[in-house]
Amino acid sequence: MPPVPSSPTGGTAAGPPGVITIMRQREEAGRVLAHLAVVWLVGCALTGLQTQVVLAALFAGGPAHLAVALAVSAPLGAAVFAGLGTAARPVVPFIRRPRGLWVWAVGVHVLGTVGALGAAVAHFTINEPGDGLLYLTGGACYVLAAALFLPGLRVKLGALGAAAVLAAGGVYAVRDAAQPPPLDEWITANGVDRALLRVGDPPPGYALRVLGASGDGFGADYERSRSAGLHLGVERAGHDTRRADARGCPVPFGEPIRCTDDGGGRQLVTYEGDHERRELRLRRDGLVYTVSMEGSHPDLSAARHVLSTLRPATDAELAGLPQPRGRR
């Protein structure tokens, strides 16, 4: 049989050495990518399973049940990766060492789980809808852990860099979610009716605290130490669906109700049942302002002061309305 002719550069008829090397490198890269893809799929499944186990344990009995759940799930997760590692020996030389398989399995599981735990904390802090992104991110954490065991310094540095970027992104997202949005943005996003955002000046000795607002109503408290405060509610006329007489006085239903003219367009509504309370109401420009007072000796002069000084609330007074983006 005649010898295979060689090229001037030392190659053979099958192809020059450079082409063969490139083909081998591509084949090796394909095996590595396939290995990481399998790790990613397993990591996604483990993230979903472990998240549900942790949530179920916390709802069932708190820290004690959580500790039991983790003690059971951790060895199972390591065993899953040990089974996966038996097929990864051609790609990961580390696994070929004595006890290398279990070191790799435990290492990938522990590092990946730590990353997935951080992703879960960020996910539930931000309160993102759905869990799909959490599972995908958790799988990526296991991939980065597995990449640390691949040969080559550049691969390891790349995995560490990607992990740092992922962690920094999570920290930024959590910090951003902890910050309340601008007032105008919050009002638009929540469909708040700006016309209802009205308050009266705090009477002497009282402090104003805005409670909440929506498209249907607005509420604020006037607080005073060591005594019952006042509550201001603002709504559009007709929003209250309770039966009322021609004067606008609520029709009694289970408790005596007495309405009197308080002057200045105000109406004093007294509920004389077991839970005695009073309301000072003012109807003006299509809005109904109600100052609620508890107890048998309410501060009527303070309630009148609130209704006589009504005005649009300032941005500083409304600053407590926007809640952090992650709180729902």
C-alpha cells in the first residue's frame, strides 16, 4: 500500500495540522457546551424544587421544618450531580481524580445553591410576578459553579467575572426595589384621583399623617399624643351607597343615628350605639369631606379647623404615599 503523501508543512492528505486542531477544538467546545447545558437544565429543576420545598417548610412550621427540609434535600441534590458527573469525565478532568466525582458534585451543588438562594432572595424582595426567571437564574448559578471546575484559567476567571456581574445585578435590583418611586409616577401607576388629594391644616397640637389614596378615596390622620385623633376621609359625592334621607343623614340600621346642622355647610352625624362616634361632614364642589372622631367627648373645634382650612395637599405631605416598588 503506497504511503500517504505529505504536504510541505508536514500535514497529510487528510488536511493540514491547523485544520485538524481547529476541528478538535470545536468538537471539545461542543462537548463542554453540552455539559453546561445539562447542568443548566438540572440546576433550573433543582432551583424550582428547592424553592417550593423551602416555601412549604416555612409555611408548615417555620425554621424547624426548614432545617429538616434542607437536611433531606441537600444530599439528594449532591447525588443528582454525582450521577451527572459520571458522564462528564471526558470534559472535566477534575472528576477523574480520586474522590473527584463527589468533590465536584458537592462543590457544584453547594456553590450553585448559594447562588440560587441569593437569586431567590432578590426575586421575592423585588416581588417579580411568576417564578420562571428565578428558575432560569438559579440554573445559571449552577452553570457558573460547574465552569469553575473546567480546565483553563481563562474559563475560571470568566466564570468568576460572570458570577460577580450577576451578584451586582441582583444587589442593584434589590436596592432599586427598596426605593419608592417618584410621587407623580406612583400616582399615575396606581390610578389615584388627584382631585381627592386634599387636607386641612393640622390643629394646634396635632400632626398630619397621610394614610393612603386611590381612584375612589383619600385618607389622612391627625394625631395627638395621649388622646384620640381625627381621621379625614375624602371621596366623591355619591360614592357612599348607604341609604340616606333628604338631608343626607344615614338611615339608621341597627343603631341610633342623629344628624344636626353644625353651621358653615357642615353636618354633625352622631352614632349612638355601643360604639359611640361622631362624623363632621362637609359637601363642597362634588366632594364629601368627613372627619371621624372616636369617644364621647370628641374635639369638635379641631375637626372644624380641619374642614375650614381645606386645600390641596403638598408633595411633602404626600411623600409617605409611594411605597417601595417591591412592596405589594
